[in-house]
Amino acid sequence: MSRRRRLTLVALGTVVALVLGVAVWILIAKDYAFHEERVTIPGPRGELHGVLAIPSDDGPHGLVVFVHDDGPADADDDGHYRPLWDAFAQAGFASLSWDKPGVADAPGDWLDQTMHDRATEVDSVIAWAHTRDDIDTTQVGAWGIGQAGWVLPEVAQARPDLRFMIAVDPAIDWLRREQYAARAEAVADGDSPEDVAAAVDRRARRTALIRRNADYRAYLDSHVDEDPMPAARWAFVKRNANSDSTAALKTIPVPTLLLLGGRDRGVDVAETERVYRRQVQPDLLTVKDFPDGTHRLTRNDIEYRGGDIRTLGRSILAPKTIYVPHYLDTLRVFAKRQTE
């Protein structure tokens, strides 16, 4: 065999090995221990369109109810929840999430909700879970991110059957969070100190408008935002701007796992940790910091590079790998401990 032919065969073998390796990696990264069922749930303002992710083994199973962050999220959050559902399935828990009102043909409008409305919605979902024979309603927990920080404490107080809650980068005070985000985003964008100060000043002036209950015309006339939010968003912000979870955290009666991403640009996680440690009963609180985690607890090179084709491909082909190391294991271990 000629040297050229040998080199060609070696190169071909290398390519085949790489392709097979990638294929196996993708199969493992998308191998889930649950199956999905579309469900319709009676809600306080109309039906909710949900997805119940049920472990593949025999039940009944415990249940983790998912509470979305801000924005128009569908039931699986564009696929981002599936790795989390898999982690809970490995711990013996089903997961339940639903389209926000007005998203993916669901009735209603999520911008017409208060945080209390959202807590009432979660209450209805847990009540519905009691009608399912495949759910062990003595083992019901809740997972939530960001804006869920104003929802979960109310749910924990209202539902005596809630066994635990998991809060991912929850905010404390709505308007302080807005101020923090303005600075963090400007700094992350590499703005000059003068531009950072200008961004913070614009957000402060917007906060002042909200505090005095300015109408939408006054907001537009102020020119505090170069790209003004729609009228419905302005109404939503004003409706919820007084949200502050500080007092409610003192009354949380269940084991609580607080997960914090050190590179979060939207929530001041240092403030969140400080307030949770001060307010929540120490014997009920577990805190886990992920210094390199983003708001979603993805790797820092994933969440903030959404337009990158490599990032998009990884999110689609290997969604488990987008999260910061040990996050999914932390969910699994904590949920499993609640059953012991």
C-alpha cells in the first residue's frame, strides 16, 4: 500500500472516529429519563396549557412545579428546562410547567398579571396535581428563577403541602434590581465610565416616573429610554414595581435551596444572598454559589452569546452541556434528599 493511500485511510478513519464521537456525545447529552404529556389545567383566569414531564419508571412520583422568570416563556422555555426536568426525573420527580398566558396560543396575557396573580396560578396548578393518581402529593416542590423570587414565598405560605422550594437567582426588590441591571449591563457591554453613569441615571429617572405613577405618555415624553417599552409593558412594570420579597422570606416554612450565579447581569446576587441569609430560618436554607454561572446558571460563554452559531448549535444538540458544572447534580441531590 502506498504512503499516500495509508495517509488517506488514516485521515478517513480519524474523521469517522470524530463523527461517531460527536454522535455519541449528542445522544448522551439529549438522553432524557422522562416522557412528556401535554395537559390542560383549570387556572384562576382560564385554562393553562402545560407539560408534565414524567419519569420513565413506575410511579407515583413526586412533583416539581416550575415558575418562570420575566418574559413570554412557553412551557419548556424553548427547551431550556428539559435538562432540569431530567435531573429531577433521576431523583424520582415529575416536573410540571405551563405556557405563560398569551404565549403559544394559551389564553390570557402575562403582562396583565401581578406577582400575586402568578402565585395564585401556581396554587391552582398544585391543586390540580392532587387529581392525578401518578403524582405523590406528599412530595411537591417548586423551582423558580428570577421573577419567581416574588412568587415562591407566597406559594410556600399558602400551600401547606409544599415540601421544598428552589430559587435560582431570585430578585429581592423590583426597583433596586432595575438599577443594578442598568449598571451591570452597561459594564458588561464595555461602556465607558461616563456611559455607565448615563445608563444608571436614565434608569434612575425611569424609576422616579414609576414611583409617581406616571402614565405612558409622560414616560414617552421623558425620553429616558432610547428604545421605549410598549404601553402594556409599562403598565406591567408599574403594577409590580413595589414587589419586595424581604418580609415574606421570614415566613418561609419549607427547606429552601438558593442557587446563585456570580456572573448574573440582571440580579444583584450578593444582595440576594445577604437578604436570604438574614431572613430565612438558617436550618431551612441551603445556599450554593456558582461563581462562573449566569442568570440561568449557564456557562458564561453560553447565555451572553446568544447570536453565536456555535452557542445555538450546542443549545439544540447538547442542551445539558450549556449549564454550569454541578448545577444539574445539585438539583438532583437536593430533590432526592427531600424524600429521605
